[in-house]
Amino acid sequence: MQLNKQQHCPRCKIPLKGYVDECPGCGMDKPLPLPWYFYAIMLAILIASAWIFIDLEAIARALLSAREGIRQL
Ligand SMILES: [Zn+2]
């Protein structure tokens, strides 16, 4: 892992502070690969949205079946 290691632009070798869209020295687009936590956050959002979707569907189904039960009374 290179978490505490100072990273440098692969083209002009100036030190970079973490992830940057553009190198401040030579203007290279995305000089560093995306940090590992970017993928972790994306995965967390994906799992969270999947959970919400499943929960909402279950609630909607429960509400619909409850409404139909009332209608039949
Ligand atoms: Zn550079």
C-alpha cells in the first residue's frame, strides 16, 4: 500500500497531494489512478441503493396487500 507515500506526477515528477483531476505542473489529465476509497464509496452507494430499493418494494407490496384486504371487508 502507498497510503502515506508522497505521489508524483508520472510526467513532470512534481509531488501531488492525493487525487487531482489535473496535474498543477504540466496539466496532465488525471495523473494518478483513482484512490482505493473511491471504489469503496461507490460500492457502498451501490449496496445502499440496492437495500433501499428492496425495502421500498417490500413496503409497497405490504401496503398494496393491506389495501386489498380492506377493500374486501
Ligand atoms: Zn505533471
